[in-house]
Amino acid sequence: MPELVFFSGTMDCGKSTLALQIGHNRSARGLQGVIFTRDDRAGEGKLSSRLGLVTEAVEVVAGMDLYAYLVAQLTKGGRVDYVIVDEAQFMAPAQIDQLARVVDDLDMDVFAFGITTDFRTKLFPGSQRLIELADRIEQLQVEALCWCGARATHNARTMDGEMVIEGAQVAVGDVNRPLGEACYEVLCRRHHRRRVTAASARTGALSPDVLPVSSA
């Protein structure tokens, strides 16, 4: 039976690499798919991995009907056996509903890849809808690591090495951006809560949270 599968994890856990691998494996068996993405680091209409792999994709824009797009391809005689959606967290909830309809009405597997929460630890609307609708949710097994070596569980937005907790939910950026631009870093919960990035850890001594003490 076709499924809507949501592959989730933090940045740097291999989501885009797995999306490319799934596409490669199916195309090697003679299947044809459509890849949707939005705001990829490589630019418009691209699906790219930090390992340097890249392929062409359909850029999703606000208000785009993904179900109607696929029906139009089929109506014109095109073949679509499966769908891959990268950066699924940036999709609108209505577009996630359309992906579920693709599975149910067009009998296609849909593989969606995305970050669950933003830099404020709040659910992205697209990811929230996927959690609500997906037939299966898979946590990526490649663990991203915080600068301290612990498993990274949170995405942090930084400016000039300092963690920021305000601003628009979506701001396109990546790791290793020039100073003055929005950059992202993965942290463990402890250091996300303390707002300690790799840069700030190098410039200051860390001390544990102070326990409340009352005098006798």
C-alpha cells in the first residue's frame, strides 16, 4: 500500500542525502518520480546534500497545489511513480493535505523530509501537519552532534556566532555563512537552553547553572 512517510531530524542528520538515495534507488529500477523542494541551499529548483550531491527539483511556491501539479503531469501523458519532498517543513499545511491526497487518490508513495522544530523549538506548521497525517514517521539514524560531542536535538539560529531567539520562523541560511548573515548550528538541549554556541564556547568559560541556595 502506498504511504506518506515523514523522515525527520535536525540539520546535518542526512535528510537530503537520504532523499537523493531513495530517488536513485527507484530510478535504477525504472521508476520515475517528481521531486519537490523549497528554499534549498543550492538555489531555486535544486535538491542538494552537504556531501556535494545535487539534482533538479520542482520549486514549491506559496499557494501551489501539489496534487493538481501531479494530476496535470499525468493528464499530459507523463509518468509519476513516487514523490519526494525535501524541506517539507517549509510547506503549508494545505500542501501537506495535498500530499496525503496524492497517496490516497493517486496511489503513489510520498517521501517527505524535513526539520521538525525551528530555532525557537517550535513546530513548523508543515512538520506539524505531517506528524498529524503521516502513515509513518522515521527518525533519521545519523546523529548530528553538538559542539560538545553530545547528540544534537535542537536547531539554533546564530548571528556572528551568537544565538538569536527572535525573528521570522523562516530565514534562509546554512552552516558556515559569512559574518552578519543568518547561520544555523545544531546543539544539544542543554546548550540550546543556555544559548551556548560553538563560537561563544571558545570565547568564554562555561559554568553549570547555579542552584538556588537560601541562607539558614
